[in-house]
Amino acid sequence: MERTELRALQAPLKEKYRAVPDAAVVTLKAQGRLGEGITCKVETGKALVEAGLHPATGGDGLAACSGDMLLEALAACAGVTLQAVATAIGVKVRDGLVLAEGDLDFRGTLAVSKEAPVGFKSIRLHFELDTDASQEELASLLKLTERYCVVLQTLRTAPEIAVSPSF
């Protein structure tokens, strides 16, 4: 997609959201259906993914790990955001790889240690880009990618989450 195409696609949306801010608020949804054993099936919009226990918590490795899925969502969002930003600011990226990795101490989720956190202790996001962009352009590209990546910003500034049963 070219810069002019992206701007043409987004211009009416930006104008609408400036005029009617509430129109920009969209509720995204996901659901999972409990599966056999210790699994949960999630429709991604493109495929059905069966999530299960990570081998470090007793899983057999056949089902997707939710932690991996979180990192995959981060990598996907960062990659899409980087491409959109590059297009918008006119930086040509021929190819690239987005690597997301995180450290988990499974003692936390297995209740082995109350001192061990439940969840990622740290997450790293790394880009390997094939581009002729200058260091200044790359710095701007990464800064804007960080700023506008929905998943990255959600992880950094945890939203309010309500958990409720429905029996």
C-alpha cells in the first residue's frame, strides 16, 4: 500500500472521529469454548486455536500456550503498526522480522512460590528490518510504532479489567 492510499483510507475515519469522538470507541470481543481435558478453543477470525497448558505446567505441547499467543499478538500488532507508520511517514521497509519474547517463572502460576510472579516478568520486542532508512528515520519509526501499537500500550498501561461469573 502506498502512502497516499493509506491516507485516503484513513482520512474520512479521522475526520469522523474528530467530529464524533464516541464513534471511535469500538468494543472488540473474543470468546473461548472450554474443550476436552484442560483446553479452551478460541476463534481468531481466521482459524480455530485450541489453547492448553504449556509443557512447563504439565501440558503435552499439542495445544497453543496462551502466553505464546499473547506474544504472537504483540508481534503481529507491532508488525502491522510498524508497516502503517512506515507507510505514513514515507520510510521504505523491504522486509522485516518482529521478535517478541518474554520470561515466565512458572513457580508463580503453579503456586509453588508466592514470591514468583504469575505472568511475564519481562517482555522484549525486537525488530530486524531490511531498509535504507537513516538512523534518525529508524528512531522515529520505532518511537511511533511503540506509541501506536495497541497491544504494546495495553501491556504497558494495564487497563481496568472486570471479571464476572455468569451462572
